[in-house]
Amino acid sequence: MLQLEYFVSRYGGDEFVILGINKSDEELRDFIEKLFCNINSAKMPFLDHMVFQHVTISMGVVNKTVESGYSLAEFISSADNNLYVAKKNGKNRYVFK
């Protein structure tokens, strides 16, 4: 039986949600670090951008066990807050809290 490890979905214009299924903080951090490094090493050209020559990635990461009373909206809000911290601190980084 194939087990789902990660679920990826587009959430907005340039925002995506990645859900790690039953992942520890260490497993999720390893996955995010690998994703971050792969995107940065790809050096995809970013046309007509004043700051970056290549496509970069900023991520807000949250690892939360689904509990009664904790909504998906709260989860998304926590990740979104971390994303804004990453962008505020210079972009092309991730914040994992």
C-alpha cells in the first residue's frame, strides 16, 4: 500500500501549501531544507527583477499535530505569519516555528 508522505497544493497566486503527513520536526526540516536548496541550486532565471537574478523561495513552516479545536484556518494563519517573517527578513529563506 502506497503511503502519502507529503501533500502539495497551490494556495494562491504564488503560494503553495505542503502538508507533511505524520512527520517529526526533524523530518519536516530535512524535507524543507532539501526543497530550499534544490530550488536555489536550479538557478531558474527571474526576468526583469531588480533584486534577484534567479527565482527564490520564501517559506513559512509549521509542524502541528491536528487536534480537536485546532482549525485548518489557524494552521494556515500560523504558516502565513512565518512566511511574512521570512519575507520581512530579506526573502529567500524559511522560518520554521
